[in-house]
Amino acid sequence: MTHRSGFTFIELIVGMGVFATLVGLATVNLLGVQRKSSLTATIDTLIADIKEQQIKAITGDTFGGGQSSYGIYFGPGQYVLFAGGTYHPNDSTNAMIPLDTNVVFSSINFPDTSVVFASGSGEIINFNSQAHTVTLLQVHSGEGKTIDINRYGVVTSVN
């Protein structure tokens, strides 16, 4: 009588079941990390664009037909970088930045849903101490982050 070594069919099925369970758990965990990083990346990009618009206003960058005030308009699914004291939707110099498909603005607490930086000083024009935040929401997880900007255009907190 010859003794054969190897796995039985039942052992193979159990092994494949354990492997499939581990792969499923890893996939679910990785998707959560990807969604969270999407919100973080969007916030980081938005803060960098806010700072860039403020620097343009401070230095007197004359892009956009000689305007030296610069601002950001917060719209549905996007924000727009613009030159001048007010946002004009048909201005060809506007730069539209779409949000990640999993991220939306859940609240915009700025007058006229925009932030405009004054020429030379970089302070926010018509700053309202009661309305100076914007909140982004991760659609799938429901996680939200609020960006708080003071009168000098400094992002004071993200929470």
C-alpha cells in the first residue's frame, strides 16, 4: 500500500475560504483609507489655492486685465479662482477647480460664497466675523472638515 502526500479537496476549500475572507477585509479597509485621503487631498489643494490667491493680491500680480484683488468663489462641485473684486462667471481668466467626485461643499459661510483678498494687504475684503468658514463633506463616509479663515486670510484651523 502506497501512502500519497498532498491536500484533500476539503482542505483546499477551507484554505481558499480563509484567503478570500482575508482579501475581502483588506479591500474594505483600503477603500476607507482611499476615501479619507481623498478628503484630505482636496482640503490640502484648496488651502494651497487660498494661499496662492492671497499672495497674488499682496504682490500685486496683474493677471486678469490689471486686477490686483484676487478671490475664490465656492460653487457646487467646484471652486473658482478669479481676479478682481467680485466673481464674474463668464470671465475667461477664471480657473475652475473641480472637487473630487466623493467630496462636496456642505456649507459655505462667506458673504456671496466667495473670499476676496485686498490688493497689497491680502486681508479679506468685507470680512464677516460671523461667517468665515467652509465645510467639505466626504459623501460616502459622512466625514466633514471645516476650514476656518481669519480676516488676514490665514487658515486658523481645519477640524
